[in-house]
Amino acid sequence: MDNQEKNKEHYEKLYANYDIKNILYWINHLDEFLDSATSTETSWFALYQGNFREKLKGKKVLEMGCGNCINAAVMAALGAEVYANDIASSSGEIIRRLNENFHFQKPIVFVEGDFLENELPSHSFDYVVGKAFLHHLTLPVERSFLKETARLLKPEGEARFFEPAVNSKLLDEIRWHIPIGGRPSKFNKTAFLEWKANDPHPERSLSSTHFRKAGEEFFKKTRIITVGSLERFSRVFAWGERRNNYKRWSLQKERSLPSFLNNSFARGQLIKYKLPNN
């Protein structure tokens, strides 16, 4: 099955009949939600670095792979004009219900289907964002997505992507041998191969070097900020305030570590592209 078709099938099922109750609660308590999320969760901590929260008001933003639409809703609640794209039509149903149940300054616009066929006007967005999205793409498709991102951004615009980081082959190999959630250990060969066959993620590079080089083809300025080198050890704590306290401490403390340690041990990365070449 084609990788994009596999993604569509997977996420149509995942987000069918998705309950928006939590999203509505979070955007009705926006400051409380963001204060917590951006201090304890690597994806929110990374994506919202550099006062992104304050910069969104009045900006036109396109989100790739909006998925469960939490981030699209948060950005719209912060005053951005949000266009949200996903290959799964079930994401559009989430957005329809969010628009019906919350008074955004500008309702979220759903852009359904293949992002490469979006027909949106060039140079029309202040930001293009993706939250754990690019790693779902094969490398040739990713290249086309980044080219399209450069077309859609305003000359002074910025692309911001949060992605997993794999900068250590040894750590990555260890990771595959530890069962997490529905993913079995690589030691269990039969179960692992069955899981892998149904996994919507393609085999591809997730290194910071890859994302830097990929961006340099279409943007004059690229920056990678790795996160989670200390935060990854939060898994030794049970869910609860003790774990959250460790996350808050670690995400701040790791900034003072040497870059080679942060890069090697990072769980995630913020990828920033500016100054499109076109």
C-alpha cells in the first residue's frame, strides 16, 4: 500500500467520532493549558519556543497534518487565521464541530486531501507549521512538501516543524527493543514485524543533519533546536506531579548542556526554515 494511503486509512479510523470535549475545555482555559503544555511536553515546549504564542495573533497560519486539530484550535484561539490540512477527512469533521462550539475570531478553514494539490495562493502565509508530521512522509514526498511550503510562505514568513530526533544509532536501536504502548519489542520478531507492517511511518532519516540539508534546498536560513536530552528520562517516573516536575526541570536544565550532548540524546527537534528561495 502507498505510504500516503496507509496514513489516510490509519488516521481516518483514529479520528473518526473524535470527542472534542477536551479540546473545548483547553481552549476555554487557554493560558492554563499552554502554561502546562509548553513546560512539560516536548512537542509543545519546542514548537512554541521564541514567544510563538504571542506572535500568532493576527497572523495567517497553515498547519500541515492537523490530525486531532488540538494545535489548530489553540492557534485559532490565540487569534491566528488558521488553515488546517490533513489527508484524513475525519480531521475536517473535528474542525467543523470546533467551529460550531467555539467562537474563534476567524473560523478554522479545513484544507482536505493531499497537501501537494492544495491550490492555495503563493506567498500568503506568515507561518507554515507541522507538529510531528514530516516523519510520516517518505523522503521524496517530504522534498515536495518543503518546496510547496516555500511557495506558500510570505517572503518574511517562517516554517516551524516539531519532529522526533534520531541522532544516535545506538540509542535508536535500544529504543526499538523496548516495548512501548502498542509497539512490541524487536526481540519479539513476529509481533514486531506485524506491527511494522501496519505502522504508517516509513523507513527514513530523522537526523538533525537531514532536516538541515533538506531545508537548505528551499530556504536561505535554517535552524535546528534539539530538545528532550534530559526529559527522555522522565519515563522512570510514574504519571503524576513528580513526573511533571522532573519534565519542567529537565527541559530548562538541558539548555545549559553542551550541544553535542543535547544533539546526541535529544528526543525531538524544532526545525525552523526562513527566507524562501523562490
